[in-house]
Amino acid sequence: MRNPEHGLDRMLHAIADPTRRRILQALKERGGCSISKDVGLCASDIEIRVHLSQPTISHHMAILKKAGLVEAKKLGLWMWYRRNEAALREFTRALKENL
């Protein structure tokens, strides 16, 4: 059986970094994706918004994905990311219950 606190710890670790919080904030944008998606951003869009290199963005996105806070999909040559709103709501609920 999966330990729910382990998931909460992983999410807390993911959002502890200010850059990852900026990425999550940028992913709230609507209509800002350069590959014509209504929600989410491709990796190059994230690079532009947070002013970091592609390898650094990839590192942060891997942590956010592992925590379940973002979803990623390969679309042709592009990696497209969006927030996992259900996981973010669950995170908020779990945080309220545990504090």
C-alpha cells in the first residue's frame, strides 16, 4: 500500500524551490503556448519565462513530474507540459489535513 505522506513529502520538496513555483505559476497561463495549446507550455516557452537553460528546465520539470504536479507529453519535436490540477487540489487538501 502506498504511503500518502510519501506523496505529500515529494510534493512539498517539489514546491520548496522558488524556480519550480515560478514554473507552476507560468503554467497557469492560458494561450501562451507557442505550439497553439490553450493550456500548458512547451519547454522553450518555460525557458523564456523563467530565464533558465533547457537542461536546468528539464531538471526542474523531472522533479515536478515525479511529484505528480505536472503532466508531460511529447508532441513531435516539442515537449509540452501542463499543471496536474487534480493533484494540486489533492495536495492542498492533504496539506490542510496534515497541518
